[in-house]
Amino acid sequence: MSAHLPIDPEAQVALDRMPEQFRPRALFDFDDMPSTRERLAQMLEAAVPREPNPAVATRVETIPTHDGATIELRIHQPVGDEQQTGRPAIYWVHGGGMVIGAAADDDENLSRYVEETGCVAVAVDYRLAPEYPYPTPQEDNYSGLVWVAEHADELGIDASRIIVGGASAGGGLAASLAIMARDRSGPAIALQLLFCPMLDHRNNTPSSHEVTDVGIWDQVMNGRGWAALLGDLEDDAITGRASPAREPNLAGLPPAFIDVGTVEVFRDEAIEYAQRLLTSGVQTELHVWPGGFHGYDSFAADASISHGTQAARLAAVQRVFQQLDQH
């Protein structure tokens, strides 16, 4: 826990109830990521049965990447009006510290956005570090975004109405994606949703030093995740595409929604990134949730803080979609 700030009481109860063997710190073996992924997948399958949303149709599309490989996109579309075109879209990058996770992990959350807003949601299964270090995950995500924009008619979406988002590592990768799309004159991005984003490989803020024993994601684990992504890359070669906090020029990026808890490693880098976006002329909405630890909205989903967080996120998406409708 933070040396200075307490965890939200309801979230603390949920954290205390979590069996020690299910905590990421106990499950992670950064020296054997294939086994770690297998253990986590089995745990999630047993603990969180996936129930399809009858209002949402999900399919998988295999697409080519920049290096001749293929990756999968999970496409979630509203059921009942398949012929509608010009829908807004969310392009989603899953979390997992750069080393674990899959697009299917976010089926429930993305189905909720599809049902609530009528959008199409696309989640990308990018290749993971350390087997595929930088820039492969970033390039995979960019390939998927380009594919979505190029197949907008087929997907029933408006290519000018795409939100890009992600949580944790996915939030950092979504920020990288926004930088890449700007620099390459790529697909237009209407908003970047950066939930508790992993933005700074230097891992050296006050909050990173404070959060050492919550057990969800701490400074040591964060350092191992970044090391897996960046490998032997020299520090002066690490650009904003790899570590968004290193990007010297944030001007011209899409508007941003950023949220973070007060009791987590990423608190200070998320706040600093929001401040830098604002001073660069990028409209930015920032929420700092009192007592939130990393992943509280999932691990303590029934807590009031989690309900408030999810409501603020959905409201931001709905507001942007409504603004786009007016244009």
C-alpha cells in the first residue's frame, strides 16, 4: 500500500478476500512467461466464466501485420441491425504488463460499450514480449488500426469516428498508437482512452516507489514488464513510440481521457502525461480516483469507486460520440 494514502475501504475488502495464490505477484514468473500465461488463463477461466452478451455478435478476423505475420482482431457488433453503417468505433488494446493478456479478456467490457452506445468495438491480439519485444507490439496495434480504417464500410463504421483505448499496458500502447498515427498521418483518432496507463519505462516516480506491497502491480513487476518489452534497447534510443512519456512533442495528438487511482504505481506518470497534453494544446479529461489501487475496477467491481469509474468512462465515450454526430 502507499506509504501516505489509504486504499478505498470497499476496494480493500475485495483485495483482502483475494486468495494469495491468485495475486499477480504470486502468479507471475517473468523468467517463464509461457507457463505464467497458462496459469493465469486457467485461473481466469475458473474464476470468471464468460457469458456471451445476446445483444452483441462477436467474430474473429485474421489480418496481416507489418512483418508478414498475422494477428487476430475480435470484432464486437450490435445484433439486430447489421445493415446500419456509419457507426462509431472503439479500437481496444488489452492490458497485461506487455507480457500477458488477450483480446478476449475484454469481451464483457467491450460488449457493454457496444450495447450502451451502438458502436462497433475491435480488440487487437498483438504479440507479446519478451518473445516479441518493441516494436512488434506497437506495430501490430498499428496494423490493426489501419485495417479497421480501411475496412470501415465492411464493419459498418465511420473511419473518422474511431476511439482508441486501453487499460494498464494497453493504455500505454494506446498512447503510443496515437503518437504513431499522428506521425505517420494514419487513421484519424477521435479520442484516446487511457485507463491507468503504463506510460514511462523509467519507473521512477514517487508513486512507483510508494506502491510496493499492494500485490496487483508494483514497481518491481513494472520494471520487469518494461524490460521484457524493451530488451537491450539503449536508453537514448527509447522514443515516445516505445515509452510515451519520452515523447518530446505531444502537440497535435487526439483529445484524451485519462484515469488512475491514487494508490498505484502509475498515478504520477498518468497525471504528468495529462498535464503535458494540456500544455501542448490537447483537450484532456483527467480523473484521479481516491483510494484506487491498480485494477480496482476489476478486482473490486462492486465497490462504489468502481461504479463511479465505469460511469465516468462510459460518459466520456458517449459524449465524444454525440459530438461527432453533431458534425
